[in-house]
Amino acid sequence: MKQLLIREENYIEQMENLVEPYLLARERELWPERESKKPIHCMNYQADAPVGIVMLCHGFTETAEKYKEIIYYFLKENYHVYMPEHCGHGKSYRLTEDKLLVHIDSYERYVKDFLYITHLAHAEHPELPIMLYGHSMGGGIGAVAAAREPGLFQKVVLSSPMIRPSTRGIPWHTAIAVTEFFCRTGRETRYILGQQPDAGKETFKESSATSRVRFEYYQRKREEEPLYQMCTASYGWTREAVRLNRELERNAFKNIKAPILLFQAEKEHLVSKKEQRRFAAKLWKQSPGSVKVILVPDTKHEIFNAKDTILERYWAKIFSFLEK
């Protein structure tokens, strides 16, 4: 893995001249519909000598475009990659006209869409084992998907998973009460209090990355493409994040059979590390040895957008886990 890592020095040049052409030669753009007239945008990349499939489950306000470096690593390690964009994200179908807003009517939609694409991947390559890599919101979605179909995924990597979102100093039960009030009064598609649309104009200091050049590479693409500029959640999304948390901590942990590698960011600010540890403890009690938790020092929420020295160890641990 050390030889494959795209270094921060000349990072953009390497991404544009090495990674992007490599991916382009191996990509397919898919538009499957689990529900009529609701196309799921999915990028698929074919490895040269595949040993498995990796399903990528992205986080809140993210897109397939953000994962190009990650996709490159999985391809070079001989995994086919399927990267669906969740409802309300990127080029996938949306439930509101506001392109800056992330809204969902039920977290089940995320889970069902993701499993639908996973079954399409399995149908295309029935002989290959399926792995799951989920980040943030995608970690929560992926964990529920792994619980719904325990035999589908062989290994699961959860990077900064959203077991419970951070409420930024507001007590959890207060946040739930406010959210339920707005949803019950027909305002589920409104921006949550304190969030305003900014068309994705995020700064490095405000970001969840610790590598400036990795942040700037995707931020430039985001600013150029309106469909990548989702930046705020609705009350409906927040309600479903609460329900996703309840599902994970009350039911899902009982049914997950695949081994899990869970990464925590030391300087986490978007999701609860306490709830990650609680979830892992429940998994361990249910099946001792089934989960390993790794705290990654000097990182923020997006561990995959850290500095080179951290990523060398991060990716080495991931591929060692997948190959065992």
C-alpha cells in the first residue's frame, strides 16, 4: 500500500494525470431504479484481476466524485468498486427541488437503495465476496444493511460511522423534541435551525479534513458542479438520523455477522465517539472478537482526507483486515 499512496506533494497533478485516467479506463456509469422514475446514480469500476467487490457507502452531502482516491486504492488492490449516491445526493434522485438541501422521508430508503445496488453487483459477479466500506452517515446506513442481510457482506469497514450525529452542545433529547415538533407541524423539509445554504463554500479550517491539498482537490470540483453543493439537512433528515440511531443501538447489532473494523477520529466533531464505542461494545458482547476499534490520532472526521503518514497506516490496516 505504501507504494500506491498518492502523496500530498504534487497531489493534484497525480490525481489528474495518474488516478483520473486510470479510473476513466475502468468506469461505468449506471442509473438503476429500485422505484419507478427514481434513478440511483452509481459509478462502477472494474478491477483488472478481481478478488472481490467493495461497496462504498458515502456520508452526508458527499458524492462519488469525492471518493476517487479511495476508489483507486481498492482497484489497485484488485477489488471491483460500486459507488451509489444516496437519495438527495449528487446525481441521484431527490425528494425536494432544493438542490442544497439533504432531505429524506425515511432512513429505510437509504438502506433499501444501497442493498438494491449491492444485489446488482452480486448478480454481475456472483463468484466474488462482497466487502463494505462506509463513512459517517454511510457507516450507519451500511451497518443497518449488514444487519438486514447478514450473509451478504464478508467484511465491514466503518470509518467515523454515524451511530449518532453530534448535536453541537444541544442535549440529545432536546434536539429530538425540536425535530419532532417541526416534522409534526408539516415543516420537515425546512433547514434545521442554525444552518443556512452556502452552496458548498466550505473552507479548509471549517472542514473535516486535515490534508489541505486533499480538501482543495475536491472542493474545487464541488464549487464547479451545482449537484455537488448539498450543504444542509432538513428536519426530516434529522428525524431519520434519530431513527437510524435507534435501529443501530436497539436491533441492528444483534444481527450483524460480518467482522467489523471501526475507525474513530481523535478530533471528531460531527458524530458521537461515545456512541461508536457503545455500539462496538454491544457487538463484542453479542459476538466476542467480532469488532476492532482503532482511534486514529491527529485526524478529524474525514480520516481518509488526512496527511500521508496517517493514511499509510490507515490503508495498511484496512487491506490487512480485508485480506485475512
